[in-house]
Amino acid sequence: MPEVIKFAYLYEDLMNTYGDSGDVKILSFLLKEKGYDTQVDNISLDMKFNAFDYDFIFFGGGQDFEQSVVASDLQRHRQTIQDYIEDNLPMLCICGGYQFLGKYYETSGGKTIQGLDILPFHTVYKADSRMIGDTEYKTEWGTVKAFENHSGRTYFDDKSKLKPFGEMVEGYGNNPDEKQEGMRYKNVIGSYSHGPILKNENVARAIADKIVVSHKERLANATK
């Protein structure tokens, strides 16, 4: 029987816009090529969650209302997510899921949604300039082409700790001023790229390789 790689999909029923669930399907396909089966668990409202039960965590995007619902539940999982991130394990967060890793997000209605405050960045809504359209940017794994649709502008509060995922060629990315897309910290990627982002096979295969490493380490730790 093939080994099973376990994915946690955070709030799949609430945070899944513009084809984000396709990222999970693409990774499952690539891991199947490598000889693994995948188990995808939807971690939603009021459910128990231990990040270290999983080899990979995915967190998609959502609208303001869904994000406000998720925000009130998500804080329960702050410590386990922070520990997972600091243990250098792989996580991909898109749009709203990316924003939640930071300090806060100011919504279109002027409300402040508290983030997990795990990483030093924040996001503010700007009604006069929605950032929408095709994007292209350069990453350590090559060129990425995707789609963005957000009014939130994300700013790093500690640029010595966080690095951008990519440098913009076309589009806005985190904000219209810095021409950078997304965030890298250890093995966590945050991005505004929908479409889904992992239609870019170069990025998808790089993340799949990281997931296999995570899986092998989890199994090794379980036998100690």
C-alpha cells in the first residue's frame, strides 16, 4: 500500500475563492506521481487541530465576511500553527489565509480583524484602488504567472525577518509601492496569487518535494 501524506486544509468550506482548492488537487496529483496517496482533512469551525499531525497545511482566500467568521475561531490554533511554522514545516497561504498570519487586516467596513500575529506584517484596505488582473513575477523557482483580486495592501514590519516570495514583472502583488509579491519565512509561502498558483508547475513541484521531506521527517519522529 502507498504511504499516505496528510494535508490540513484550513477552513476549506469558508476560505476557497478563485480556484484555490486547485492547489491541493495539483499537489495530490504530483505526490501520486511520486508514489504517495494523500489524505486531505478540512479543518473548520469548532474542530480540534494539531498541526503536527500533518505533512502540509494549506490556507486559501476568502471574502471579508468569511474572514471575520474564521478570525473568531482561528485564534484557538495559534500556538500549534506557530510551532509548526517555526519547526520549518511546509505551509502555503493564499490571499486571506496569507493575511491571517500577520498582525491584523483592516476591512472595507473599517473593522480591524486580528490576525494570528505569528509573522511581522499587516494589511490595510484601500477602497480607491482594487488590485485585480493577471500577474507575473520572478521567484527562486522561476517565473510565476497567476491572477490577483484584492484591495488589501500588505506591508512587512520586519524586513530582516521576512522576504518576498517574488519580484513583480506585471501586476501589484503585496502593494502598489514596493513591487513585491507574497512572503517567504522558513518553509511558509504567503501569496496573493489565485488561478490557482500551482498551475505553475515549477512552484508546484518545488512544494511537493518539500512535502515529501516533511512526511519522511514526521514518520521518523513518530518512531523515536
